Amino acid sequence: MLWIISGPTSVGKSTFIRSEECSALTGLRSKTLVIKPMDDLPGQLNPRLFTEADCFVHYNMLRPVSLFARSEAAQVASPREYQERSVQFTADPWWTEFIRRTRDKPKRAVIVVANPAAIWERAGGRRGYNIEYWRSLYEKLNFPDIYRAWCSELERQQIPFVFVDATGSTYSRLDAEAALKIVDRKVMNTTYSKQQIEKILQQENFAYHRINLPFGLHTPGRDRSRTRDLIFRESLTGKSVLDVGSALGYFCFEAEARGAARVLGVELDRERFRQSCLLKDIVGSEVEFLQRDILKEPLDEQFDYVCLLNVIHHLDEPIRAIHQLAAIAREFLIIEFPTFEDSKFRKTTRIRFPKRYNRLPLIGVSSKKATSQKADGGQTFVFSPDAIARILQDHRPMFSEVKIIDSPVAGRKIALCHR
């Protein structure tokens, strides 16, 4: 069986091939031969296509328009010419030769989809990748049209296909309507120029989270993408998400980019609330932000996902907060919390072996004065993993499953609580 793993550049085709989800879908091991058109000589196919019983064909759906851009397009070629060529897959000599010579071999296809923000984040992390070339090409193209044309090409060649969502890491299967909604998601429909955004970045102190902005720019804060991939593993298409203590809005924007139908970020700090609203305007987001203390003024609606990330240790009544948020979490409550290994907590104590304390169901009382210069800031409590689990499942059986995993932030854990 030839499995054609297809999608535009940097959508995550290679990562999908190495995943357990790919093995489950295709029945092929991750070490199965992978053939890429770029590995073949012009006009020739890799001979192993005909000697191997099974293999993956790694196909970049932008090959036709990329070939046009590199060898045929005049510098004055219009965006319309690029768009027309982008849907002409028979203009790719490799594809036409592949179809002709493998007509008798059984074939199936996987169409990998992701939103533009996820694609550019992956592209920016690739070494030796000509991101400016691909960015300029992307700006000329209509991706829903390319995906529709590719589906038509596979149907014309009588190749069955399925869609998988590569925005997260679970690669859930999608129907055509859901897939095209992801492809067409305009997460950065900005009205700002690059110069305007650069000036704002110079004027503002966006020091908390790194947030991707238009034109390849970003805020200078901490990269939380590893945490995002841990907590948003499944597709958020159609889901509602609440982020309590949303700060600059990083996890809100990421939830929106992953298909959430409604996202609400609640932030108590006035300055961070103002900055999150400014960033929302810059990226053209539809996320809602609310300045409010929801412990004093509870929300009266439920959300599929409720996030409390690096917030619980600033609360004077953390257990009350857990109970309150659990009541409005329809599917998941996600809590990121400091443990006895947290560096700030250790500075206020004489604990020599914090890992031993983490093995017991304990709550540690921290020092607000010693961990912050702000009058209303500082760390209140830390928790062992078993303490969090007992609060969630023993004192009140609020969730059927509580999974504790390591946070990318040193000394912290994440509780994934599922109904």
C-alpha cells in the first residue's frame, strides 16, 4: 500500500508519519520507507516505489506553484497567476509520472490540515528553512481552494483519502467541512502595519508570554508552546475555553487558533488586561477578555475547558477556587501548580529534599513577602501532586480522572482533570 501523506509545507507531514496515530491509521510502522519528490532525479521516480510492498509518499501540495515560482514565473506575475497554478497538480511532472507508473499499486491518502499560525510557528523552528520565500508565496495563495483542488485530484485518480488535524498532537480525524474551516481560519487578520507593530513592541512591556504577531513578529516573553501542546492535545473545534488569570492572552489566542468556538480570558490585573486587549486588536482576534475577580463575582456559565495556569499559588483561597472552577468545567479542568521543588518556595524554607515532600499529600505555606515586591503579589501556597489529586477526587469526587504530568516550567506540575 502506498500511503500519500499530503499537505502544504510545514503543516507537519513528517511529524505525523512518526506518530502512533499514523501507525494506527495506516497500519504501517514509523520506520517504513518515506519517499519525497525532492529526493528523485528530474523525470525519475525512486526505484524502491516498485520494490517495496508498503511505503509513505511525502507530498507537498504546494509543489506545482513552487515549481512555477522558481522556474517559470516572471517577477511581474500576478497573485491570480499564482493562484491558478497552485491548483494545477498535473503541472507537477513528478506527480503525473507517479500516477502513471503506479496505477496498478493500491493507494490511499491522508490530507494533513493546520491553521496558518501553527504552520508559521513550525516553519520558524526549522533549521535552514527559507521562511521568507515560503511566506511570500503563502501571501499569494488561497488555501481553501488548494485543499479543494487537491481533494478533486485525489477523487479523479480514485484515491480514497481522510483528513487529520495537525494543529495539536492527537491528529484527530475530520470531515471535509471541519477541515476546511481550520484551513480558512484567519487568526491574524490585522489592520496594523509592520512598522506600527514594531513601534508598539518598543513602547510596551510585553514581558510575560511570547505571543506570535503578524509579519513574523512576537512579544519578548517566555515561550509557552510546550505547555500549550500538553494541555491542548485534542482538537478544540467547536469547544468553549475559559482561561482564568489569562495575563497577556497567550493561551486564549492559541485556543482560538485551534478552533475553539468561544474563548474567554479573565484577568484581574488592570495593566495586563489592557495589554491583552491591545494584542487582541493587533492580531485581529475574536477572543473575549474580562477584567474581574471571579472568586468574588463568579461566572454563571459553563465551559468545555477551564484553565488555571500558574495562578493557584497567588490565591488566598486556592481550594475554594478549585471547587468553584470545577463546577463550571464541562469536560476538562487544567491546573498548573508549583510543587515543593519550586525555586521561589525553596528560597523561603530550609527544605533539603523537596522530592520527598512531593511524595506525600502536603500543602506548603509560602511567603508572600519573600517571593514578591508587590504588596498584593507573591506566592501563597505550593502543593504536592497527591494533595491536588485528593482535593479533586477524594474530598469531593469532582472528576473521573486526574492525570498529573510534568510542566515544562521547572518545579511545577499540570493536573489534567477529566469528567
